[in-house]
Amino acid sequence: MVVKDVALRSMRLDLFLKASRLCPRRTVAQKICDAGRVEVNGNQAKSSHAVKVGDEILIRSRSKLKRVRVLTVPTSRQTSRKEAQTLFEVVSEEILEETE
């Protein structure tokens, strides 16, 4: 079955993070999801979570919080650098202060 409506298309979270270049590799995306550092629409998400257009993804790293909104879901796993930039928009980016 081929999904023609772009709004209904979805992709696994780990694949989207790799395709959008928010993570360098799929294994890295899986590890941060397993560590509980990724949320989709305010809920902690596993790497197999389906990402759709309009979803908000929050990624926590040691030094920053990055919130992005999914603008489009790619049709293939491989995306060019130029195409990857069009997959999402940055909603907010916050630098976390280190506490010692």
C-alpha cells in the first residue's frame, strides 16, 4: 500500500533523527532514545516511535535542550545535506548551565 497523503506518512524516530542529521548515526539515535533523552510531543519516546508531520521532538544533550518541529517526513532513509535541513524547524534551543 502506498501512502499518497504527505500528512499521513510516518517514519521511525531513530531513522528520522539520522535522516535529518540531528544525530550522526542511527545507533546514536537509538542510544539516546533508550537513555530517555528524547521526547515526542511531551512524552518520552522509544526509537521505534512513529514520527509524523507536526510532531515536536525534544532532544536533551549534556549541554543543551533542542526542540524541533517536523515539517516533512522523507520518502527514503538517505537524504542529502540540503534536504535534511528542510525536514524540521528549530523551535527553541537552550544552553544548559553546568552545576558543580
